[in-house]
Amino acid sequence: MFRFSLFDRRLPHLSPRHIEISSRYDFFYAINDLLAGVLFIVGSVLFFKAETEYAATWFFLVGSVLFTVRPAIRVVRNLHLQRVNGGTASVSEGP
């Protein structure tokens, strides 16, 4: 019996169910990154005028929060993947 750690790169590929779960989280991870990037671009443009600097600061703040969510998405995904195997994320090594 082989036990996978929480951050083992093989964990998302153990079974078709693992691949499905991992794909869903990858989608949310990509959407999160896209939104954070767009917020930073908009915030940068808003900083060109003094009267929109306050709004720009909020765009940067929300973008920063989204970048902080990135590792949380990955941790939650891996915990979910481990629960699929009864909490141990173990599989047989082979014959």
C-alpha cells in the first residue's frame, strides 16, 4: 500500500473521479486568476487619473484577495481528492 501526501502531484490523476474533481477545481483556479488579473489591469488604468485613484485602490485590494485565494483553492482540492479515497489517499503499488 502506498500513501500519497497532500501535495503529491500524482493525486489528481489516481482515477477518473480524481481527474473529474481536479478539473473542476482547475476551472475555478483559472477563473480566479483571470478575475485577479483583470482587476489589476483596471486598477492600473484607474491610477492614471487622480480622481479615480480611490477606486483603483479597491481594485488592487480585491485583486490581491483573489491572489490569496489561489493557494486555498489548491489545498481544498487536494483535501477533497484525499477524501475520495476515504481520507488516506492510498492506493496499491501494484502486483
